[in-house]
Amino acid sequence: MADCNCGCGTTSNLPIIKQGDDVYLQATIYFNGVAVTKNELPILDEIEYCFEDENPRKIKAADAWNDTLGLFLLPVSQENTFALEDGRTNLDLRVKFYGGNVLGARQRNRMKVLEANSEEVI
């Protein structure tokens, strides 16, 4: 978490990602105000997620679920994070249920993006 650098004098709890990171973003998905757990996996098909101005990525909900943490892990590659501009970005997420229904996040998650010194994929 980091202090806000916008000059507003407040602190924020924005998650931080750095260009060149190869990471898993932790996500808790809520349905009707209640966190989705392993018990609901049989009704979830896919999770679609993307940073603003990027092509969406999809992952099977069961593949994204992590039993140890009790939440979803969304893979983000070095190539994906190098495409992010220094500053801020939004992460959008939608869930597809078996049967075809789709629900999107009501609010995009805002993240801080730090600039990388090297732009080499390692």
C-alpha cells in the first residue's frame, strides 16, 4: 500500500504493481454482497479481467481459485505489466456463470503503477 502522490494530502490504500512484474492479483468476488467461496465454484464458468485500454484475459474460475488463500488469483505477465503506463490504472472484472449469465464488478479496482528501470522481459 502507498501514500497518495496526487497532492491531496490524504493517504490511500491503492494496491501497487510495477511495470515488469509477473504476478498473481488477488481478487475477492462478491455476489449479492457476499464473498464467493469454493462452495460456489460449481456455478462459475470463467473470470474475465483487464486493465483499462487492454484486451480482456479469461481464466476458468476453478483454475483461478486458491484454497489456501480462499480467493481468486488472476495471472498477470511481464508483458502485461510493461504495457501499463506509470501512474494509475483500473482493473475491471466480469464473471460468467454456467448457463451464460454474466455479471461485472460494480466498481473497478484502482491500482498504482510504478515505472520499471529495465524494460527487458526476464
